[in-house]
Amino acid sequence: MTTDTPPYRLLLSACPDAATAERIATALVEERLAACVTALPGARSVYRWQGAIEHADECVLLIKARAADYPALEQRLLALHPYDVPELLALPVLAGNPAYLAWLEARGG
């Protein structure tokens, strides 16, 4: 069993609308904090906020990034995001197409 930390992350973040998602995605890619951000519109979230059950239409971001860039990416996403408590979940990438991972390593080339 290895204790190596996987070098890449798939991050998830929900945005209130497509315009916000586009703004955040563009900033993360322009600043080379992410190689690619895919925006998935049409998400429906149900959650508890301040004691009430909320329902919201959202746009989910799939952010592909290097693990080494996570601290700066997190800081930037939190600065750009309009929510009081933005969702940001980082999942380790355990395997993938070697050519895609090389492209991701170069943050999109």
C-alpha cells in the first residue's frame, strides 16, 4: 500500500447560476489554477440552511487541477464565489488517460 498523495484533483463546486459558474471557471483557467472547468447546468440542490430546508437550481463546476495548486485555487474560488459557505470538495484522481493527465499537469498547455 502506498502513502503517496495523488497529484491531481477533481473538485466540485455548486454555483447559483450559469453566469457565476462561467466567471469562476474563466478566472481559474486564466490564472492557471485549473486546467479545465466543466459547468453542468440544471442541477437541483436540496439542503438545510439556517434551520430551513432550501431548494435551489444550480450549476455545478467540475474543476480539474493539480493537487499542488489546491491551496491557491481554494483561496481564489472562495474570493470569487457569492455564497456565504461555498461548496468545494476535492476528490483525488487515482488514475486516468496518461495523455490527459500530462495535459492537466501542464495546466492546459
